[in-house]
Amino acid sequence: MKSRIKVALALAASLAAVMAVDGTAHAQQISRSHVIMYNAQKNTCLRTNGNEVTLGSCGDAAAQWNIIPDDGYNEIQNVATGTCLEHYNQAGGMFPVSGETYLMSCAGNPRVLWDADFVYNNVFLFQNHEDPSICLDSGQQNPASSGFWLEFNNCHLNNAYQQWELA
């Protein structure tokens, strides 16, 4: 699985290099010179709103993310701000299932390490290495609205919001 992940990340890096040259990305025609996180089911990307990590339009510059190596695993870093995904839990503990996701400095804080794992084809699910039961997921704030937020959830829910592509 690790070799498949390394190959996939290498392919993603190659795609990013190609995108930097011709200005096209995926089927969405998003001009990017590096990798972002794109949800094909919802046509949304990771973005920032202050210190919160949210799902939003792929056209926002804050939605540009790099997948960077860390001790042989992967962590998600925002290129524009130099911040990383961190998990804050008022009750304490690094990797609880529930809590809030914040952006913090990548240095001087405990890092949240993530593995890129296949769901199907080229779709990725991001799984927490320290606690493999926890994955990146999004919850719907109100079923009648289009608002979503990023949160940590059980990896076995297998809903469409867990399916992310490197685009």
C-alpha cells in the first residue's frame, strides 16, 4: 500500500508540474502550479476562513495545499500561509474522534500526520496515521443548506464527503 501511495503522490507531483506549464487542472480547468485538495462529488476544495478549515470554492487562493513528507508519512500544508492542519480538542488528547479542526503553525505544535489511502481509482481518503480509525471528512451543517465544515470522523462511514482527489 505504501508503494502505491508513493507512486500516486509522485504522479500527483508530475500532474502539478504539468499544470504549472499549461495552466489546466483536472476536468475543472483550475489554474494551479501545485497540488490542491478537490472533492469531485461536491466540486469543493479545502480553503481557509480565518483560523478555521472549511470546504469552499476551488477558485480561492487559500485552497492551495501541498502534500509534504514528514517522517515517511504525509501532512497537509497550506502553501500560501505556511500553516498545517491541526486538531484542537477542549477535552484534551491529540487524536479524538470529535473536536474542531484549526490551522496552526507547522512548527512548534504537535503535527497531525496523514496517510493518503485509496478508496477507488484515483480518489483518496486521508487517514490519520496515529489513529487509523480517524479520517478527514466533512459534516453537513444544515441539510437544507450548502454549508459544510471539515471535521474528523470514523474512516468506515464511506460517504461521498470522504472522497478527495489530488487535483
